[in-house]
Amino acid sequence: MKEVFAECGEDCYIELPFHANWGGHHVHFGSGIYVNSNMTMVDDAHIYVGDKVMFGPNVSVITAAHPIEPELRARGLQYNRDVHIGDNVWIGTGVIILPGVHIGKNSVIGAGSVVTKDVSDNVVAFGNPCRVIRRIEPQDVRNI
């Protein structure tokens, strides 16, 4: 994996299949990453993933988009924005992360969410569009 990705820390594990536009050339993985099956990374721009991040199955991280204006789109134009995912984040099953999004450290993104805007540190967020529902609190340790 260290030969395939732009960066790849220690103890990373990827369940196949894994798809990336540029073969992971623009993907920067920290250490202790777990990627479940059927991950898609549209890595036309850079994707930065911190340490100890977990991805559920069928997650898509997208850095590319097309203009809304029809004439520009008809010309095949595209724009790209980096995505940043902080340390110790859990991305649930079927999440879609759109271009330019930053997800803060320790946060949880619930299954099926479409993340269109930044998510702060230490929160639980979910929905379509994804929104912060609550902060992660000490009592969450008791819910194990």
C-alpha cells in the first residue's frame, strides 16, 4: 500500500474491492486505518485521512464535481476540492462525502449520510444532508 498511495501509515487494512480514480495516487492515509469493502475514492484532488479512522462498507469520498451551469457542464468542465478527515473518525456504512468537506477529529458520521458541509470535532452527525445531532459526551463510554 505504501507504493500505491501518496502516503500510508502503519497498520492499515483495506477490504477489497477498493476503487480510486487515480489508483490512490492522491490518497494520504495515516496509521491504523480500516476500510471496509467497496470503498470508492474519487481522488482527482487530495484526500487526507488521519490516524485510526474506520470506514464502513460502500463509502464514497468524492473530490470532483461539475458546474451547475449547463453550458460549462456541456464543455466537460470539472472542479476538484480536497477532502480532510481527522483522527479517530468513524464513517458509517454507505456514507457519501462531497468535495471540499472537512470532518473533525473523533466525530462519527452515521450510516447513509450525505456530507455536504464541514463537520466539527467530537460530534455525532447524520442525515441527508448530514447535520450535527449532538456532541460526543462522557456517558457515551457507558453505551458500549
